[in-house]
Amino acid sequence: MSALSILTRALNHRARFSRFTAVACGFSAFAAASLAAPGASAEPAACLSPDPSQWPAAAKPYFMIAFDTSTSMALPVAASNACGYPNDRLGHARCALKKALLAYSGQAHFGLSSLATSQAGCSSACFSGCTYNDFPGNVTGAGCGPEPACGLPDSGCRAGANILVPLQIDNFYSPPPSPSNVPELLNWVDNNCVDSKELYASGNTPLNGALRDIHRYLSNQWTNPIGAPTFTSPLGSLAQGELPCRSVNVILVAGGDESCDAAVDAVDAAADLFAGFSKGGIAWNVKTHVVSIGGATAGHNQIAAAGGTSTANGVANEAEMTRALGAVIRTALKAETCDNADNNCNGCTDEGYRHYCNQGQTCCVWSTPAERATCISAYQASISAGNPSGNLTMLPCTTAAQANDPAAWLCYNPQETCDGNDNNCQNGVDEKTIKCGNPAHCPTTEVCNGTDDDCDGMIDENSVCGSCVPSPEICDGCDNDCDGMADDGAASVPCGLSSPASCAGLMICKTPQAVQPGGCVPGGGLLPCNNNPQVELCDGIDNDCDGITDDNIASVPCVPPGAPQGIVFGASSQCQKGTQACGSNLCQGFVGPTPEICDGIDNNCNGVVDEGVLGAGMPCGVNQPPCQPGITACVSGAMVCQGGVPPAPEVCDGIDNNCNGNVDEVPLADGPAPGQNGCWTQPGNCCAFNGLTWCPPAGATCKGTGSLTPPCNEGKLICLGSSGWACSNAKPPSAELCDGMDNDCNGISDDGFFPGEGQVCGSDEGACQSGFLDCVGGKLDCVSDIPPVPEICDGLDNDCNGVADDAIPPAGACVVPYDTILFPGNRSHPPCMQGQILCTGFGFECVGGAGPAPEVCDGVDNDCDGVIDESGAQPDGVDGTPNPMPPPAVLFGEACGTETGACQQGQYACLNGLAACVGATNPITESCNCADDDCDGTVDEQDPGNPSVCGAGTTCAKSGNACVCAAPCGAGKYPCPAGQKCQAVTSSETGQPIGNYCMPDPCIGCAQEEVSQ
């Protein structure tokens, strides 16, 4: 088909769809545009051809299969299945899906999605060794899928699908056709897990998320949450030649109810698909069909109702599911019927049917599509078993021009009125009407002219000629011969056609009745023709007696003479029977066998598709990783390289897709077009590229800065290998800041009003004065103020911190002033020390130093002369000063102690910072020495609390001036030891005689001493 014919076909189809506004009883209602000239809406020539092989191919329906891979599919099923798969829901559903794909893949295109998990590590025996992984960002539960923030209600951000096989694009408008995806689809239901490609049962049931992802895929694109692959929508645009009548559907194979989000969220997702979206200039409404294995639940029924399919299809096993899938698919496989619509979506309306006008006779007048639809509905209601043709006057009026307009032509034959015109535009005038006379004329009102004007076999009946004038009696209900009897002796009148015999008959005259001479009988005359019309057959005979032989006979299927024997016709066969019109020997439209080629069609019409085709079994492919060579095989109508891995267009995925030894080299098939690689990093769905979505900042475009000025700039799309595409180095506008920059990129720096601007600033504390904030030089500055300055020693609060003259550093060391007359000489010993010159609020003063002070008894050198607590006169000595830490409360230098007995007084002096009595003889323990040792006024007394003055058996005795502890003595009994002599003594304490005691002999050695002298 040429590009021009494709465009014409698309535009015509689009025009028709813009006119279709309502449907009543199977007939479309049409817009007033159908009243336009024939050329404005006439069908393309190919559509008007009687040869079906000339008609354009139909746009195949799309079915995206969302397969429930949750654990609910592992529940057992009692019955076995035709594939020998395991007897659980999963096995039965896989078998039914496999059979449906094999049966309908040539009539519709399919895609396949599981729920939001991935399967890996399987062996060939399902499902041994398989592991199941959640997608990155998965939330709520295992297999629920991620739910990134996108601002949509009803969990509209949930991503719950894993698209395993995208839809095969039916690009009839842009040959060559896209390669078949049926082998890949069958790989997921073949009960072989060697490549981990088999539908499974694991995780939760995110029905809402699965439908949301399919909506994203059909309306734009879908990217796997791991970053790749990305699948774009198969739906084309009007400009490409896409047909808006294409049926787009989702088949939700469900074993369980929604378990990740609210049940109503899945219902809302189906409603969103059915409400539709606009893509490529076409509004698409996607139906959701639910096939519930295990029985339809209330939730499944609600999803189906919201998805435009009323109720779910509850099934118990593979056999029921196979029938249900077939019934669902067949809803989109529509044969063409004559109803002013393109039922099979091939761009042609009512191809193969006759189209009529309805003019010059009673008809239903209309001017709007709604009025025409009302006419059609009323006519259809008039059809009954007793009146199979219905009330033809109710058919809408249709001009000859409208008979060429698909939106307005009639599919019903309004028949002809005998008026000399072609009322139904079938290239004939007054066909099937009754005429009479010579020359023949159409019936008119009877007048008195000797002619049968109304063609009822009677001439001038009903007294049209006035008073009775005798004439030969004829059968007209009147007394022609004026004998007072109507129709007496009148002959029957031949009627009908002479051939065939069943069409020939007589109109017999009714029973004669008495009347006034020349009078007539109401309802008299001839009875209806008693011929016997039959149903019209294709036999060269006018069976229905309408004057036309073999009219309105449907063509019959035919095989022309000479065609090969044993031809197998059917859905997969290339061969098609022709049609043979009644009375024709020509079999038109027959398609015969040809040598078998790989096209998914039984070309040689032997009942087997694609057997023994040339080119199969040959080595093929590329032996450069990741590519692997394979063997050619014909699979589902396409010659494929089977068992190998072929090159693919290089895309950004970290893989050498085209197998040329380079990874992700340019150009990349999924890369941006030249000059179109701009991007932004703001979130949103305004713009998209290979899984990336963003919204440009205000003023910018999807790929450029628009009206934004530097420093703003769009980013660049870069390939990050296995991580896919990313947007790099985008610098969007930001809120304007007071920083000397044009943050919002409007060409003006620091414009606008900034937080705090105009507010009072600074301080009225101390010497400061407040001002107000203003953006100056890229920062908020306090203007019109008196700011703080470093503090100086002037009695003012220069730095405005509430304290005058604070934090002023010392001006140097200083000596505290003192009286050098009172304290002459060196006075630098501690505790005296230098101070610092500090600002005290009264100017600079020497602070922190210490000078000499009068000496006091405190262990300190108060007068700083190097001597501590020395005696002497004030101020250098402590004499005359009171003890600062009594007791005793005394003055230093005054007398201390007692003059009693052996004691003598001293003076109070300061020793080690404490008052002490210095130079005094103090009381001691009493001993035998003729002295008052304890200074209590008594000599040598025995104090009760002290040890004995003398030992046992001795007494302190005094002899002369000597006092000793002596033992008593006497002649004979108590002799004195050598060196002592017994003499009379007194008590040293009382002075009273106490007897004889052994006392030291003072004369021992006296003679010798005298001699030596």
C-alpha cells in the first residue's frame, strides 16, 4: 500500500470516527457531515472492490495479559489439564494460556506481564532451585512492588508489574511487519524452567500496581524498576496511519484479590484504563477483562465492571479457562456487517455489502445523526415474523449522494415505488412494481376514461362515470349492466405472470350482490390474485413473482474449476473460497495454494502451517558475546535464528548489544535525537526519556532553558552503562537569594523581597542606633544604623553589648601605691606583687596588685620586707597588735606565764602565724628536788593524777638544802647503804620532821680531798 493510500485511509477513518457519536440497536448514529458531497467521505476504491483480496488488512486487536504470579496460584485444582502440567491453578492457567496463544496469535497480538517480582536460578525442572526477588524500593509486602511518590491518589504510584514480553507492534501502516513475539510468549508457558522463564507463584497480589504499570506502558512507556529494560507503547499515531478503531485490552488472569493496596485502588486502576488516554492524536479506551481461576470474587467483578466488561469470568480449571480466554479474545475479532461502521477495523465500512438510497418516496425525514438513529430504530422495531421486510416507509430518507457516504448509506433495501424513478439507487427504475395498460403505466387514481387507471383490473369502477349506462358486466363491485345485481356473470381476470406456473393465477370475482341499478357494493370486485409466489432461488426462474429473475440472491462460496484437489480452508490457511453470484459462472475472489513459505500461513493449503520451508536448519547468527550463533527455524510465521543470541541495536545498558566488541558506543538506538539531549532533574511526568521522567522548571522546555538565563542550564542525557540513562549537570532555577547571584534565572540578580528585608536591625543599646535590613552587594546588610565599634575606655558602651568599657585589654604592669615613709626600703617580697592597668569605668587604674600592709600574725609577710611575723614595733612588727585568731585574746609583746614556784614569765610572740608564749618557765610534773615544779605554791607534793614523786618505800625528805627520796633508817634494823647515813630529816613538802632517813653522806671522801688539797 502506498504512503498516500495509507494516509488517505487513516484520514478517512479519522473523519468517520469524528462523526460517530452514538449507537442504537447495532446501528451507528452519524453526524450531519454525512450530508456532504460524495467525494468528501467516499470509501477508498479498495474498500468498494467486490474482491475480498483487495480489501485492506484489519488492525489486529491488542491484548496485554496481566498474569497473577502470587502464591494464590499455587492452590490445587482437582481436575487434570490437557498439557500434563501440575494440577494447581498455575499449571491449569499456563496450559490454557498456551492454547489460547496458539489458537489466536495470527488474529490478535499479545503481550505478557507477571506481578512485581523476578525469578532466577531455576533448573529445567520447574520450579527447582528458583529464587524470587523483590524490585528495588519494594514496600508493604513481598512482591508488592515499589511505590515512589508521584502525588496520585488511590495508590496510583504503585508499580506492581514485571512486563516479560511486550506487545508485538501491528505496524501494517509501516512495512515491513515487526517480528513475531509468539515464541517468546510460549517460552513462558512451556513448563520448562531452564532459562528461568516460566510463569510462577510467589509473593503478594498487587493487582492495582499491575494495572497501573500497564497503563504507563500503553500510554507512554514502562521501565523495569531495576533500570532496564524499557518498553515503549505499541500504539501508533494518526500521522503514521494508526487506526483509532483498534481494540486495546487487558486480560487480568487472577487467582487472588488485591493484597498490597486497598481493593478499591485496583478498581480505580481499571477505571482509569477504561476512561482512557490520548496518544498520537487518538483517544484510547482500554477494557479490562478479568478471568478468575478458582471463581470470580466480588473484587474481581468490581474490577471488570470498572474496566468496561461487566463481570469477571469465573473458571475452575484449564478447560473452562480456555473457553473463557477464547470468548474474551473473540469480543475483539469482529466480522464486517452492514451497519455503517468499520466492524473489523480495516479502514473500510460495510465492504462486500450493497448500499442503497431512499428517495422520491415516503421515508423518515432526518437532519441530525440522532434523528437518523431514531429512524433506524423505529424501522427495526417494525420487523416481525409476519412482516420480515418491516415498514419500509420508516427507513431514513437517503439521497443518491448519501448512498456513496459510508456514514449515511442504507444497508436495507427500501424497494421501489412505481413512479418512473430509481428510488433505491440500484440501477433500475420501478423494479418489482406492478404496471398495467399499453403502454404500461404505474397505478393512478381511477377516472372515467374507459381505462384501468389504478391497475386493479377494473375500468371506471366506483361510479366514476355518473348515472347508470348499461355496459358489459365486469367484476368491479358495480352493476355495470344496470340489472340490479353487481358483478353477476362477471368473468375472472388472469393475473400474475405466465411463468413460472406458480406465478400465474386468477382474480376471481366476489359473490354477486343486489344493488340499485348502476350501484356498487363497498368492497366488491375481484379477489386477490390466487397465484403462489415462492422464495426466490438461483434457478433462472422468477420464484417470488416480482418480475425479476433471481433477484436479491446472496452469493455462495465457490472453488473454481481446475483448482487443486484436497485444499484445506480455515483460519490458518492462505486459501480462501471465492464467491459466485447467482447467474454467473465466475468464481470471484478465490485464493489458491502456493509453495509453502515461512509466514505463519498454510500457503500450500494442506492443513499444516510452515512445514518444510526453504532456509530452515541453516547456521545463523554472530559468534561475538553476548551474541551466539544458532540455527534458522520457522517459528510462528517468521524465520528466526533459534538457539542463538542475535545482535540487537546498541542501547545504553552496559552490554555490547550489537556484538561489535564495543559496549554502549554511539550512536545508541535508545539515545536522544541530535540536539535533543537536554534534560532536567526535577521530579514529575511532564517529559520522559527511556525510563527517566521529569518536569522542566517554569520558563524552560523539556530539553532546553527556554526563557531562563544563566546561571541556569539544562542537563545532558548521559549513558551510565548498566545503570541506564541519567541526567547530568542540570542547574535549575532556585528561589532568589540575597547572594549577588541570579538564582531564579530571570536576568536580574537579587531581585524580589527576601525574608527579613526591611526589618529593624542593629541595636539602640549603648552608643548604637538601629537601622533596617536591605540586600546590598549580595548580602542582607543593616543600613542607616550606627553599628558597634571596638570598646574603648571612655565610660561608654561602644560595642553595644549592654556593658560599658568591657573587654578592654590591660595597659601594662603597675605597682600599687603605698606609703614609702611607713614602709621604707625594699617591699617587693610576696605577697606584694605588681598589678595591671585596667579600665574600671573611671578611667585606667592599677588593678590586681598588692602593696605592703602592717604586719599581723598570720604566717604572711604582710609588710613585704622578707621577714614573716617578726616582732617589733608597728608597722613592721607585730608587737602591740592583738592576736587575729584567738584564743588567746592577747596582745603580742605582753607578759605571759606565772612567777609562782619554779615558773617564770615570758612574752607573747608570733610563731608560724600563731600566738605563742616565748621565754617563760612553765610548770612541769612535780619531782623531789626541794622546788615547786608545777608552780602551784606547794613543794614536792604528791598530785593524785600524777605519778608518785618517790618510789615505793621512800619519801621525799629534806636535809639542809637537799631533798631526796629516802628510805627510813634506824639502828640495827634499818641500816643505810654505803655512801648514806641515817639522819633526822623534815618533809620537803611540809617542812615538818618526819624521822630518820638514809640520806646521802656529804662527807664521803672528805679526808682524802683534804689530803689531796
